[in-house]
Amino acid sequence: MKKAGTKKKIKIRRWIIGILLGAGFLAMEFPGILLVRERIYPFVLGLPFLYGYILCCWVYMCSVLFYACRTSWGKQSFFKK
């Protein structure tokens, strides 16, 4: 028998995954990034700003997708019991 709050937890996890994915896509496609084009300084992680910013966005999105995959898109717990 499942616990009473299990369905609510699953729904919350699915919403959180959706919000994190949406935030990642919005960060990647942010039009304000065009204001800093053709600038070499500042550097992010030793790369020009735009390359460093996109690299950070990709790392973020890969980690969110890994979490979503491990939890079956919010249907299971991340840590096995």
C-alpha cells in the first residue's frame, strides 16, 4: 500500500523538474546575452564570456536531465532505499 502523500510528492517533483528545464531553456535563449557579444572580457572559466556562459548552461541542463532520468521524471525517489 502506498503512503497517502506519495501522489502529492510525485506531482511536486514533476513540477520542479518542469520548472528547472524551463529555466534552463530560458537561460540558454536569453536575448540579453546579445548585449555582451563581441566582448572578450570578462572571462568565465578561462573562456570568453559567451562561451563560458553557454558551457555553464549546458552543464546545468545535463544535470537536470540526469536527475529527471534517474527519478523517472519525478515518479521515483532519487536515493534508493
